[in-house]
Amino acid sequence: MKGLLRKDLYLMIKYCRLFFILIIVFSFAGAWNNNLFFALYPITISSIIPVNLLSYDEKSNWSLYACTFPCSRKEIVSSKYILTVCTLTLSAIIVEVVQTINMIIRHNFHISGLLTIFVSGKAAFRRVACLSCRKHSLGDAGRLRF
């Protein structure tokens, strides 16, 4: 499991750098424009990263190679869910920190602004948790069946 997560981390560092830059840019844009769309968009972007990594796995025929490993299909799919939860958590933390700094600088600290972002992050986590509760397996060409 640790090896699968490490593989995905290396792929994320190599291919998904632009997504992390976009997460930071939209976090700051949401903080300084006071626009809820820009504040919540980084959470949406972070949910795209695991899907992007799945497409890279499919392109390199990873599913054929993964079948030779001593890990089960359940562990492979679980590592993808863990990766999704980690990227959502990281982006939610970035957005919360940027929003808090903005509210402190502007002297308009409202707990409702932070709660809105927290609730949207929690909804994204529930979506992932709801999908992981279903019976999942590796489909054709390494795609996840939902």
C-alpha cells in the first residue's frame, strides 16, 4: 500500500504541478475578491488530480503491471481513495489558511466564511466516503467502477 501511494505521489509531483499552482492561485483570488466561487474552486481542482493520475496509469498500461504485484485489487483501489482524501484535505487546509489570513488582515473575521468552506470540504469528503462504501473493483484498463 505504501508503495502504491509513493508511486502516485511521484506521479503527482511530476505531472500535476500545475494543479497545485492553480489551487494556490484560486485560494488567493477567492480571499482577495471575496468571491465564494474562487474560494471553493480549489477543492474541485483537487478532486481532479486522482482522476488525472488514473488516466496516466491507463496510458502506461499500469493495470497489467499491477496484477503482478502481491497486493490485491482492493488495496490498489483503496490507495486511490486515500490519495483523493489526502489531496482534498491538503487543498481544504490551504484554502482555510488563506481565508483566515485574509480575514485577519482585513479585520473582518467572520466565522461564517470559514464555515462555508469547511462545509463544502466536508461535502467533498462525504462524496468520496460514499463512493468508497460501495463495492469497488478494478474495471477494464484500470478504471474504477462507481
